[in-house]
Amino acid sequence: MSGSIGIGLVGLGRHGSRYAQHLLEGIPGCHLAAVSRRDVGAGRAFAERHGLLFVPDWRELVTCEEVEAVAVVTPPALNREICLAAVRAGKPLLIEKPLALTVADAREMVRAAREAGVALMTAQTLRFTPVLVRLRDCLADVGPLEYLVLAMRADRPPHRWLDDPGQAGGGVLLEIGIHLLDLIRFLTGAEAVEAVADLEQRHTTRVEDLALARFRLSNGVSCYVEVSRVSGGRLCRVEAVGRAGQLIADVDRSLLTWIEGRMVTETEAVPDRPTVIAVLETFAKSLSARVPVPVSGEDGLRAVAMADACYRAAREGRPVPVVIPSWPA
């Protein structure tokens, strides 16, 4: 890798534009070298405005000499094909969550990257949220963990493709709930072994926009997950309930609250920063230092497997095991 790694960005939609803006403003160890967008006119205009290489076809972008690593911020139906092409070109990848639509696709992506010795990082950005990192560091304050409650509520789907199973794979659980599923593993260090789920369609027609799930972990702890796109407001909160007290992380306000008995004993305002910046920084640092990325393709695969278990549990109306593919194949 060069001193500053040239990033080829595939996807310049609402979220991809955030990646582009942060890269243009300056991320240590990397820079935006090229962009690809399905809307050719808008993509070319953006590239010309910022003096970037525009490559209409992402298949060509992943082979460009200027591109040393690839960031993928597209509808997840494209992730598998882009990943496999980049791996063949020997280009490290940063892929926005969910890693793939299905466990089979995620497994193929992880195996291809592993066999080729190509770094594959999943952009599970909540892991880099300062208040959640602080909660993780303080879990011992509330004693042995009894259970976790994780909730994420967002506005109704902003894009029509989010109601299309062919493009989105699933509904709100796979789209944004995947954050919470990964967060369970990040916070507890334990694996999910069983899932129960109830999925509803309130305003959507083909995928769920309200999901309620319960996971039993390998350490015996239960985790309760609520995720929806049915309201006019946003919320992201994690509650850790321990024998000695409770910790509540309010992500939107970046506040961590300690509760003992009926009393709020402390409230800490945790300095916040954009998670995409942290993701890009750690990706570039890992590549430059030739060390493993902090959120691997395997991590992305495990979150997809947790979501898959929820969909199976909802269809079958019973608890089902969370099946994690074993290695080697």
C-alpha cells in the first residue's frame, strides 16, 4: 500500500455521499481516488466538481491502478458481485452493512477473501459509536449481566427499493437491525445460539417494517431487540441490566446513564464523532500496518446469520438455532 491509500468508492447515494464527503475533507492514511455511480450524469458531475476519476462501471473501477482499496456503499444485492470482483483484482474491501443478503452469499464472500488473502471489513458503524464503546467499558459497573435491551427506530423507508426483497433481502431487521445484532456480539463477547422473532408489516407491503426478536447467547444471557421504521422520529438506545444496577446508552444524545435502585446515580455526556470517519480511519490504518481489520467479514457473516435465524423463527413460529457456517468449508 502507498502512503495514502487510494479509495475507489462504489455508490454515491445518500449514505455513499457521506463517505465521499469525509474522504474529501481528509481521512488520515487514505484519499478518495475514484467514484462510480449508477446515475452517470450525477456521478460524472460530482467527480468533475472535485477533480476525481469517474468510472461509470464498477467492474472497471475495481481494476483501476489508482484504486488500491474499494469501499462499497450500494444496495446490498450488489455486494456479493462487487466483492468477488474486487477480490479477484486483489483489492481490499470495506463493505457497508449488511455484508450480504443471505448467509450463503456472505459465506462465499468471506471464503473468497480469505483464500485470496484480501482484507474484507464490514462497516458495522455502531461499534465505533463513542457512547456505546463507553457502555461496553463500563459493563462491570452494574455487576453480572442479566440481559440486554437494544432498540432502533427510524423514519419510514426513504427509498422504494427497501420494500423490494430482491434488492434489500429483507426488511428493517436486515437493513438497520443488523447494527443491533452485531452490537450484541461486540458488547457481550458471546455468540447467539437461539432466536425467536415476530415480524410485522405496518406500512410496507413485501418486507417487515417492525421486528421484535429475542436471542439466547452462549453465556446464558438473553438479548431483546426492537427495530422499526413506522414512526416519525428516530431513536437508538441500549440498556444493560445487571444485578447491581443498569446502564442506559442514548445514542442520539450521546448520553450514558447509571441507575441503582430507583436513583439515577450518574449521567455522562460522551463526546461524539461521526462513525464513518472512525470506520475509514481504522480501515486505512489496518491496511497500512498490515494487521487484521477490526470488524471482519466473518463478523458481517455472523450478523447476517443472526438475521437469517430471525426470519426462520418468524416463519416457523418457534425458537430456532442460530447457524454459523464452520471453517474450512
